[in-house]
Amino acid sequence: MDLAYLPSPSQGVWHLGPVPIRAYALCILAGIAAAIWLTRKRWVKLGGNADDIFDIALWAVPFGILGGRLYHVITDPELYFTKGQHPIRALYIWDGGLGIWGAVALGAVGAWIGCRQKGIKLSAFADAMAPGLVLAQAIGRWGNYFNQELYGDRTSLPWGLEINKDGVHGVFQPTFLYESLWDLGVMAVLLLVDRRWQFHSGRLFALYVALYTAGRGWIESLRTDHANEFFGVRLNDWTSLILFLAAVAYLIATRNRPEPENRTGKSVPPTPEPADSSEGSSKQHA
């Protein structure tokens, strides 16, 4: 009998009276809180106003959640809109199903709106946010553990994950755990690179995209959950490949871009020139 290093969770939902408290939602909220905390620390260190991050997050977070859900539903419509399915379930975000690239794309629209209101360049905010974003992903992936979803093939590895849900029982590859650990590693690399070379102009965000998609590509190949495929390759693998190439191309194209005066993206007011003392003296004696 296989022994799972990670046992299946005893439950993923708790009830406070009639109100369900879902572990998946708690993991997403914890990830958002961690991202805001880390981004705020980095923003202040760069000379920005801490309140900027909260104000931008008020736009970016709702847009990101909506975008993540739309990406999932659009790329897997048969889960909701084919015969025998229930279209209303497309709104059940607590059941899982948030596509990271939909979240990033629409979240960027929300962030752009917030940045415009603050007079901040989106690229500057993206660089400050990149480590926090991948930290949020690392935490949010544990929601898949509580939902017992997104696992790989059966395995006898000592770190296998026990699944006991919907008639499925056994020990499987814990792909959620692999991605969570990969994300933490990406965060560490981003922080180290930025400390050493001070990436700017959206380059740190591009490095995040390149590193994350490199890991997501091999992790995706381990998963056995439903996914649409093109030429025998899962859609998320194609997305990862395209974004990886785009991120690397951007890093190469901007490798010689000069560092801006202010990495917060706000223009620095010119230093007033000192008054000419001789001119002032002559005026006093005129």
C-alpha cells in the first residue's frame, strides 16, 4: 500500500452558521495579502508612497480575479456549456479554476488604471510587484490541495499526494506542490537579481515571466486533469512557450536601456538653481 507524504485534506470547507468558509478562497486571499505586503515594502524602498500600492490594488485585484476566471472558462468551455453541464457553475469561482495569464492580463488593465491615477508608469509598478505576484501564486496553489485538484499521474514517490474525491483514490504526483516550490524559487531569484543589478523598465517583470513559464512548462506536462490540446500539446504549454519567448526577446531588446532617474516611475522635479549672489547684491545696491 502506498503511503502519501501529503495526505488528502480532511476537509476544504468550514461553516460559520450558514456561511461556508472555503480553503481555496482563503489561500487566494492570503496570496493577495502577501503580494500587497511585499510589493509595498519594495515600493517604499524605491522611494514610493506606501498608499500607492493599496490604491492600485483596489483596481488590480478585482480585475485580476475576473480575468483569471474568464481565461479558465474561455479555454475550457466544455466544462460549463456542453450538454449535461450547468452554465451557472462558470460563476462558482470557489470551486477552483483561475487561469494565471488571464489574471495577469486583466489585472494589468486594472493596475494601469490605478497607475494613471497616481502618475506612475505601469512598467515601474510591474517591476516592484513581480516578486510579490509570484509569491501570491505560491500561496494560492495550496487552494488546489484543499480542492484535491490539478494532480499528475499515480506515483510511488515518498512525496506523493493522496487523493480521495469523486471516486478517485490513490497517490498521485503533487503538481500543485511542485509549482508552489518553483514559484518560491522564482521569487528568491527575482529578489537577488534586483538587488544585484537593479532591473528596471519592466525587465524584472519580464524575467518573472520567463522563469515562471519555464517551470510551468514541465509541471504542466505532469498534469492529467482535463485540458484542451493543439497538436498533442496542452494549451497552457503553448501559452507558456509563447510568453517565454516574448519575455526573453524583451530582455534582450532592453539590455542596454539606461536606468531611469526614479524607479517609481514618477518624474523627479528639477532641483532649483541657487540664486546668483552677485546679481542679488547688485540689485540691493541699485
